[in-house]
Amino acid sequence: MNIQSKLSVMKRCRPVFLSMFFGSLVLSANAQTLRKPSGTVLLTVSGLISQRNAGDAAQFDAAMLNALPASQIVTKTPWHTAAARFAGPSLKALFNAVGAKGTSFRLTAQDRYEVSIPLEDVDSFGPILALRMDAKELTIRSRGPVLLMYPFDGYAQIDTDVYYGRSVWQLISIVVE
Amino acid sequence: MAEVPPSGRFLSLPYFKDRSHRFIATLACAMLVMVCAVGWFQYEQIDRITLTSVKGKDNIVWDFYKLEILLIDYQAALREVIAHPGKRALLPTVYQDYNLFVSQIQTADIVSSGQIMNGRLSFKTAVAMAGDYIQSADIYLESEPSTLDAHVAIALLEPSIALRAALHKVVLEAYQVENFRATQSLKETRRFTFLYGVSSFFLVVLALATGILTLRRFVLNDRLQFERAELLREKKEAAEAANKAKARFLSSASHDLRQPAHALGLFMERIEQVSDDPQSKELVAHAMSAVREMQDMLDSMFDLSQLDSDSAPTKVRAFAIQDVFESLCSVLESDAATKGLRLRFRPSEVWLQSDASLLHRILLNLVSNAIRYTDRGTVLVACRPSRAGTHVRIEVRDSGIGIAAEHQDKVFQEYYQVANPQRDRRFGMGVGLSVVERCCRLLKHPLTLRSGPGAGTRITVEVPLAQSIPETECHTFSSNQMNDVRISAHVLLIEDDKMCRVALAGLLESWGYSVLAVESAKMAVEQFHTQAPPAIIISDFRLGGETNGMEAIRLLRALTGREVAACLISGDTSHEVQQLVKAAGLTLLSKPVRPGKLRSLLRHLALK
């Protein structure tokens, strides 16, 4: 293959290169700075994280959470009569956003409920921070506004009390340890 | 035939033949099952105890107390609103606390603690009251209110106080329930620990008991084995003693019988010479053959007793088999001829390495046996090379009645005869083959028997060939060739048994010898002075007095001052006596003496 044809290949691929370049810029900008929340703070992440926007912690309002890559889980739970579609950012996306470096996470709910989950859960089952159930915004009344949801229907091994206990309602804080 | 059922085959395995083995195996199986059962039981207990202890930790009190706290938070927020009417910043807290409480109380009967308390009156009351309260409060607080009047706040606070009391009752009852569950769990733990301890103790006892039982059984087995060995040893000793006694009896009986047989033989020899009447000659011939038969029997009995004593030494040397054949031929020819049989010795040039006299005895027994059990046809004795020429198989083959397979391993036992259930004396006593077997064992010559009923018998003895042939031909077996040359010489005969003395003296005189017969060494010495010195001394080995025949000969030789030719006759041909006589350089003739043998010996001595 001669020089000419090599150049022509590069020309043809120019848009790809460009998008890669700008994409990486955007990503690094995202990773570098976490903007301050403008609305009501729904979730506070603290502990071993690299991205912060309020002292030692990273705070998120609804807009910031909605801006994270979203996932969906359709599953039955013991607390709902029928299977429902839960939507919101995955826990992994949140941890990427704050640069979490821990091996376990302590979750606290508004009603003072506390539970620890290991890092493996995040990789193995992909739990999400559900903000919507069946396209309706979760409220405190419907165990929101942030509800940690595991895909119970997808994995038989997590259909236990332990994982029901890890599905935290009215989640307000995560400490990375 | 039906198939043996597998269980039967299993139980008939060699390991389970013994009753005690079966017992131990059963015990082991039972133990295994028991251990498994106890293990499973303990495992189940552990499972149960874990479950109950987990249940005990459910902490349902906290779940309900949390609800109460949420309600208290809500009440506090309401009181803030009542205290600062118009302060809008307080409203989100009221809204939030209310909805937190509602979201939790609405799922109270779904969560596990609610399920435990479900059905209890306090719980039902509290849930019903909460439902009523929520219906009235939702109007104001389901969505975030923009304003909240103080009166409304008071109206919301009032019924919540009763609701809190009801919730508190649930908490108290939950405490009781939890306490009860914890107590149950504790009891369960105690029961489990007790059961675990008991079953473990049971296991230990079981293991110990099995150990002790097994040990005891082993000890018992050991003792039994020891006793059995002891019993066996005693039996063996008894058998050996009996065998020894038998051998002794046989030895002494044959010895004692030899004396009269000896005399009888000598007398018969004389009678044969003196009778002219053809009728009496025939009778005498019959009597002679009977006497010979008797002497043969005595010989073989004596052979057996000697071989039994085990000390019989073998004198292995090189000799020509042909000599043995010739000797046997001369002895047995007449027997064969009497029965109308053809007795053939195939001439052979080989020299063998063996004990000539024992081999002679072996073949004598084999051939005479063959003649005895063959009615017509041939008895053939032949040598065949074997083992690549290092050995020779001497075959004795007959065309006789043969031996059935089931008898073949018994014929070599003493006194066993195949076709002689009436134990006819004419057929011998059945000791012949046992003598053969013993001699062969002594010489380590393999003995084989091939036979079938009516198909004749072939017995072979395998003998090694001589490595080198001696230059001077040694002793050959002199047959009882009668010599008609009459030799007269003076013979001194010392014999304490009167009958033998008279018979022998008569026989000697009939052969032309002048005989002086005395009964003891003392008398011989006395006579010695009055008579001319004898040319030959014949003495019984065992004399009545203190001196034996050998000493008498030595004494007499001392008196004459020269080596007078002498020979000894003895009924006692034990090994020691033979050794003694041999050491003195004398010839020993065993009783009953064959006249022919004695005659040729005397001729030999007289010519010396």
C-alpha cells in the first residue's frame, strides 16, 4: 500500500477521528469538574471519591442525576403488586461520575435505614438509582425520590432477603469505603 | 440348576464364611448407618438452630419503633408550623415527614416484621387508625402544600397523638413477641446443645464399644488359634509317638521273628537235602517257598522299620546298572517263571550315581510287585535317557491289572493294597511300594506312576548318571550262585539261641564243614584250648553274656595270634551295629540268613 492510498484512508476516516477527539474532550471535562446542583439535593456521595462539588461530598439534584447515562430494569418486587419498569442512572454510572475508588458502599435512607453493599454487586447485577417507575416520577410517598433497584427477575441468586434489604428506599446518601 | 442368587454368592465369599467375620461385617455396617444417621441428625439440628437464631435477630421491635419515630418527626414538624404560623420554609419538612411515615406504614403488612405481627389486635388497630388518618390528612399533605393554616395543623396533630399511642402499643407487643422468639431460640439452642452432646456421647460410646468388642474378638481369636495350635501340636506329638512306637514294635517284632524264621530256613534247607521221597520233596519245596515268602516279608518289614528311623545313611557312588539288573534277574527269574510270565531286563551300559543297595531294594520291590500283580504277559525293566542325557529313567513296566486313578496316590502308603481287600498273605503285606517311596525320597530320585485299570502299570525312577566311571569295578551283587565245590574247614559257631545253633550247625556240616558249636564266648574260649584252632568263626552278634560276638571274635583272634576269618550274624541290623561291625572289618549277615548267601560267604572266607 502506497502513501497516497494511506492518506486517502485517513481523509475518509476524518469524521471519526474528529468525533473521537471532541468526545474525549467532553468526557475529560465531565470527569474534571462536577457542577454545583441548582435544584433540591436528592443524593450526596462522599468517602473515597475524586470528584466533589460541596466540600468533601458530591451532591446531585434531579437534573444532574437525569443527565447521567440512564438504564432500565423491569422486575417484580415484594413491595409492588405487579412487575414495573424502573428507570434512572445505573449505580456504575454514578460511581464513574464521582470517581469512586472503594470496595464497598454504605447507603443511608431518609428513615435512618442503613446498609452496606459490596462493589461486586455493582459489576455483577447492575443495580440502578431508579428515579421513575412506569414513567412516573418517584416521590417520597412512592419510596422515592431515589430508590436503589436490583434486577430481581434477572438473577435467581439475588431473590433473597439480603438483596431486598440492599434495595434502599428513599436513598439520600452513599459513603464509598 | 438355578442361578445362585447374588446375595447368596456375596455371603459365600471367603471373607464371610467365618461366622465371626460375618458378625464383625454386620456390626461395621450397623455402625456406619448409625454414624450417618447421627451425623445427619446433628446436621439437621445445626440447620434448625441457625434458622431460629436468625429469626431471633429479626428485630421487629426496631421496625415498629422506627415507624413511631417517623410519626414523632412529623408531629414535631407540625408543632413547628403551629408555633410559627406563616413560615413557609417549614412546610417542605412537614410534607416530607408525613410522606415518609405514610410510605412506610402503607407497606407495614408486607415486610417480614409486619407479617410476624399480622393478626395481632394492636397491629390491626394501628393500621386501621393509620388508614383513617391518612385519608383525612392526604387532602392537605399528599402533594407539597403552599400554605398550612395553624388550625389545620392543630387538627392534623390531635388525631396523630392517638395514632402514636396505638403504634406504641404495637411496639410493646413486638417487644413481647421478640422476647418470646429469643427465648424460644435460646431454648432451641439449649435443646440442640443437649441433643448434640448426647448424640456425640452416644457416638463416642459406640466407637469405644466397637473398639472393645473388636479387640476382645481379636484376643479371643488369638487365644483360640493358640489353643488350636497347642491341640495340633499335642496331636502331632501323639501321632509321632504312636509312629515311633509302631516303628519300634515293627523293629522288635521283625527282629524276634527273625530268629525262628532263620532257624526254620536252615532246617528246611537240611530237610531238602536229606529227603529222597518225591512226595515229601514236593511238600518240602512248598514249605521252602512259604519260608522264603515269610523271610521276604520279614525283610521288607524290617526295611520299613529301618527307613522309618530316618537315620539310614545313603552310600552314593558310581556303579553299573547292569550289575543290579543281573542280580535282580537271578533272584526274580524263578518267581516270574512260576507264574508263566516273561521277565525281561533290557541290557544297559549306563553307570549311575546312587546308592546301589537302596536302588537294588527299590527295583526288587518294584519288579516283584509287578510280577505279583501280573497274571500273564511281560514284565519289562529298561533304562531310558532323560533330562538331556544327565539322568536315566529306569522303567518297570508290566501288563498287569493296573491301578485306578483314585488309588494311585495311596499305593505308596504302608499296608495299602489295591486288589486285595481280604488281605491275602500271598500277595504280601503292601509294604513294598511304601519302601520304594521312602527309598526314593531318601535318594531324591523322582518316582512316577502311570497306570490304568487293565492297562498295566509303568513306574519310573529317575536316577542321575555317574559323572565318571571308576577304573576298578567295585563290589557287584553276587547272586546266590550255588557252588558245588565242597570245601571242608573247621568252623567255630557261637550262637546263644539253641534252635538256631543246632540248625546252623547241621546246615554247615551238610556243606562239609566240621563244626564246633558253642553257646557263649566263654565256652568258646574254654573249647579253644582243647580243640584245634578254627579256620572260620561264625558268631551271633548278641550273645547271652556280657561279651558280644564282635568282642568274642577279637578275643579268639588274640588267643590264636592271627586274623582268623570271621563273620557275624545278627537279627539286630540297626545302623549302630552295622557301623560297629564295619569298623571292625567284619562281614555282617542279617537273620534270617539265606543259606545260599552264607555258603558263598563261607567259601569266600575259607579260600582267603
